[in-house]
Amino acid sequence: MKINMEALQSKILPLATKISNNKYLSSIMEGVTSLLPAILVGAIATLLNNLPFDAYQSFLETFGIKPYLSVLVNFTTDIIALLAVFFIASNIVKKFDMDGIIAGSFGIISFLILTPMVSIKNNGNITNYISFEWLGASGLFVAIILGLLVGRLYVGIVKKGLIIKMPEGVPPTITKSFAGLIPGFIISGLVLVIKFIFDITPFGSLHQFIYTFVQTPLQGLGGSIWSFLLVILFAHLLWLFGIHGMLVVLSVMMPIWLSLDLQNLKAYNAGEPLPNIIGFVFLMCYTLIGGSGATLGLNLLMLLKAKSKRFKALGKLAIAAGICGINEPIIFGTPIILNPIMAIPFILAPILNSVIAYIATLVGLVPAPMGTQLPLGTPVLVTGFLQGSWRIAALQLALVIVSAIIYYPFFKIVDKTAYEEETRSEQLAG
């Protein structure tokens, strides 16, 4: 069995490595990850603005705090696409060992050029403005596409030598500014052509076109429980061969799941029903309790039920990290990689957790997560409360027990083997 698994590993590893090291996918992943601080600030402001306590809401309204919390949401989560295009464009340029700041700024300029403006006529005066409609989650896929295109075009122009070169002795800041002048004109000109083309189509803008034909179908696919389970299965199969499966799949799925979470966050802030169950928050709240493989249940078994000294020590060592969703000590210390016995619960636990959580949300036992993007390492149960309900935290606790039950018979086998090996070693030593 080991030989076969190693043979499969030799075939799968190069493909997974190629995906995770792809410049474009990694730029998207890094760019989207850079958004998390802004999303977290906006999510906390949303939570504070909507806590369902009459006395608290009265306090916010009496002292005029509520509008200011709304402003904080407007300029964090509601402009997330605008931030994304900057980070993605600058990251792709950095992959080619160039300074990405100027490319990132032209990513923002290009995004705003392509964003429809609204005109209001009042007393003979016309005011033009850009609404928040496409600056948030609805414009995220345009931000991803545009960020990659602007960044890659900037790299190509610079490599062709189409830049203004300043004489030696000129301060580096001035040199960089002039070097970005010609690429900026070329990029802006091409974006204006794209804007003209879409202005004369029935869609009226690139945003509407991408949202209709790309973002909506992908969100529908990514928000399906069946596609979600397939992605989770693939990620955990990769883990069994020593490949960090979640890093591989998140490079593709993160933008889709994040946009679904942002839709929930926007709806929560508006006091509307949350439209999505599946998302990145669902993954972190329910599927990966304790990390990949939902190993917190296994960690507790080691801590409370292990007979072998090895697993008792591992349980104590890993429990604090496991509560915070960090489970490399369990994965490599058990080990789970290339272990046919532990492979079954390692795949089954996160899949069953996902199915139970999805059904519980669908029938209304728990609310859908509000979409708050929490820092990695936030403890289990705390994540549940911060998603808007104690019922989410209660379900998390129940799923830890479910995962422990799934792992129990398989853990007993490896624990018994380890205990017998330790006993024989002690007898030989004695």
C-alpha cells in the first residue's frame, strides 16, 4: 500500500506544486488575503452596528454613533473590489521582480474608468458620482481580471523598454514616477477603448457583463454543497500525499467563497436575510474545526483517551494550537500523511461536518454565518459567536464531538499499536 501511495504522490505532487506556484493564481490568493484586515474592520463595525439588543441600539441612536459605524463599513467592505485590484496588480508585478506600486495605482484608475457613473440633475446642475454598487463584492471578479491584466501589461511594457529613463543622480522616487508614465498612458488608453466597447453593448459596462456571465455562474457553482464537498475531498486527498491541499484549492476557490461571504455581510448590515450558506467562513467555522481533517476531535481523544505515552504527549502538545485551528503537529505527529488507517476519518470528518452544518443551516436550526472574515488562529467557539449567534458556536461544539466519534475506532487502532510498541521497548530495555 505504501508503494502505491508513494507512486501516486510522485504523480500528484508536481501538478499540485505547479498550481500553487502559478504566478497568476498566487497573485490572486495573496491579493485577496491582503484584503482581510479591511474586511475584518468592516465586519466588526457591521456586528457592532447590528447587535440585536434594544437598549444597545437605543444607545447607538441616542448618541449618533450608528451612522459613523455605517461609514466605517462603507469604506472597508463596501470598497473591497477597489482594494483588490490594487493588491492583485501590484502582486503580479512583484512576481516579475519589479516594483508593483505604480501598476497597482493604475489598476485602481482602470477600475474606476470602467465603473459606470451616475448623473443627478438638480436645479439645472448636473452632479456625477460613482455609486458603491460595483465597488464591493459585485465588482470583485472585475477587480481580479483587471488586476491581472493591468499588472501583466505593465510588466510587458517595461520589459519592452517603453519607459522614460532619467539620468543618474535623479532621486529614485522621481525615476520610478517617470518610468510609469508611458505604461500608464498605454494602459489608460486601452481601458478607455474597453469602456467604449461595453458602453455601446446592451450590458452598458464591463461590470455588468462579467457579473452576468462569469461571477454569478461561478458563485452558483461555488455556493453549491456538492461542489463544496468535491473541493474538500480533493484538498484532503492532497494532504494525504503530503501536499497542503487547502493552499492549492484556496488559490482557485478563495475569490468565489469570499464574494459569497461579502454578500452575506452586506445583507446582514442592511438587516436583510442572508443569501448564502456556503463560503469561506462556512469552511472555517464548520468544515475545518481544528484544521484540515477536522482534527480537534482527534486531538481531544489523544488528550483524554490515549494509552500510549506518545499520543498522550502529542495530545498535550497540540491542544492549544488545535483549538486555534493549527493542526500541523497532529498531521505530522500522528502521522496522518501516507497513513491508510487515518486516511478514512481524515476525509470523512470534514465532509460529514459540512453536511451536518449545511442541513442545520438550511432547516433553520442555526443562522447562516454573517460573513465576518476572522484572523487565522481565532479559537473555535469564539468564531461561532463572532459570526452572529451562540447557536453557531453550539453547533461547532457538537461537530467537535461528531469528529471525535468518527476518529475514535481508527485512533484506538493506532494507539493500541503504539502502546504495544512502547511496552515491548520497555521490556527489552528492562
